[in-house]
Amino acid sequence: MRIEINFHSRFRAASIHLGISSLIALLAAGVVFLLWYPWPYRIISGGQSLFLLVVSVDVVMGPMLTLVVFNPSKNHRSLVRDLSVIGLLQLTALAYGLHTVFVARPIALVFEVDRFRVIAANEVYTSELDSANAAYTRLPLTGPWLLGTRKATRGQESNDVLFMGLKGFDAAQRPKYWVPYEACRDAAVTKARPVSVLISHYPNHQLNILNKLKNLGVSETEAIFLPLVARENWVIILNVQGNIVDYEALDGFF
């Protein structure tokens, strides 16, 4: 018996499914990159690579399954059932992937002693959220806060910081120590080094850095920098008033 396979119908159905999947992925990308991982966090916090991995698997999986199971000779009920199962699997995978991206989203850029550090939602010691400053009791959904950390008081609090540090929770991860960056601005300026030092260490990047500073209206003599600790170590460039003006994909620990 000869079995005829209508490849044209299958490819058409898979193409339609691919278009729908791509549209959903585009909407998801808007949420991820405009709200959870704004520039430059999509790079330094790994959001872009993680999202692309999740979405590429999801976008490919659905249309490929449709290509395999779609058969116009099936009765309507069977066809709807098969496509519904594929859609459910695809949406479940996408939801799980987006949840993974969500819990790893950056919620704070924290000045800590002599560097800036990006804190992800799953790194926060959430048990202390209720004891945090009223503005920080709920983690943000629209990009990271700009924060600093206060010093621990002598005695019990100093011992607590040491003990929790040994358990893997530094002050930057503990809401009870979060303060507005304004409170640490002078300390950041004091700890920063001139951007000329950065240029001397990375001479191949001199033109790029100076052009960026010029476009930002900041002279080389007014620019300073601090290391930025995240999944990828960068540097943050500030002006002498302590305002962040730029980010560079260079390791600031030298």
C-alpha cells in the first residue's frame, strides 16, 4: 500500500507555528530586556545568553513537532488534540525558562567597599526583606536599584556580618544593610581611580573610551572608574561627582 505524505501541508503548518512562536518570543524578549535586564545587565548578568538558549529551544521545538505530527488527512478532533498537546508542551517549556530568567534577574547594583556589584534576585538573603529600608522590602520588577551598603555597628552586628559572610551572604546581598547610593557616593569617588589608569592598562581601548567620554560630555580628567563584579567583570566609569556615565567590558581588577 502506498502512503502519501503531504509535505507541502506539513511545512505550511510548521511555518505558521514558527511565526506564532517567534511572535511570542519577541513579546517575551520585550519583557526580559526592557524590564528585567536593561542594558548593560543583559550582558553582564548573562540574561541575553540565558534567554536565547531558552527561546531558541522553545521556538524550534514546537514547529519541529508540528512538522512531524501534522497530517491533513487526520480527523479534525485528532489534529486539534495533537496540536494542543504540542502547544501546551511549548508554553510549559517557555514558562519554565522565563521563570529561570526571572529569578536570576539583577535587582541591585550595589557599591561595596571599593567596587560595584550586581546582585541577582536569587542571591538576596530574603529573610531580611522585612527589616530593610521601607523602599527595599520588595524586589524590583523593572530593572535594578542603585544602592550602597552601610557599615555594621560594633559588637553583635559586626559578628553577624562575619558569620553570615562565612555562610555566603555578604552585606551587598542583605537587605538590612542596603542604603541609597547617595549615602555612599563620596566613598565611591574616594575609592575610584582615574580613567587614565584604565587607558594605560588597556591602550587598545583608548580611542573607544575617549570617544565615549567626549560624546557624554565628560573630559578624561573628570572621569574615574571602579571594578564591576557580575557574571562578567566589567568596569563602571563615573564622573568626579560620583555619577555613573558609562560601562566598559574590561576587567577592573589590576
